[in-house]
Amino acid sequence: MQEGAIRANEPRGLPLELRILPQYLSPLGYSTHAVGKWHLGHHRRAYTPTQRGFHSFLGYLTGKEDYYTRTNSGLVRELVKCSAFRKTIQ
């Protein structure tokens, strides 16, 4: 994880055995939400924010997104499609 940013097509991420803060807070009754760039891997659903303890996430999975055009340097747009967030705002 120290070689640089995780790119869109890389099959790696923050190891699942490492618990992050929302995974400790959620069981205690806290509501956890994330906004921004995830940048910790997303090659499998288990690596996405809503599977790592966040109740909702609004942002991008990679780090090259343009906030105005919502494009990723010519790559396919990777706006997070976490249904958990959409359910919380409906």
C-alpha cells in the first residue's frame, strides 16, 4: 500500500483483515458516513466503503476525478454506485 495510489484497474486494496474506524463505531450505534475519494481499493465489492463499515458513501473510488465534469482523465466515469447511499437519501 506504500507504492502510490491504487489505480482503477488494480486488483488490490486495503487488506480486509485490517479494521478501520467505522467498523469499530457502527456496532456501538454510531452512524458512519464518508464523502470524498475512497482510494483504498475497489476491485471487489468487499473493498468498497459501504462494505467496510460506512452506512453511506458519496464520492469517487479513484483519485483523478474532476469535480465539475465528473470524468476521470478519459477513463470511464467511476462515480460510486453504492445503493446504500441512494437508499439513505430517498
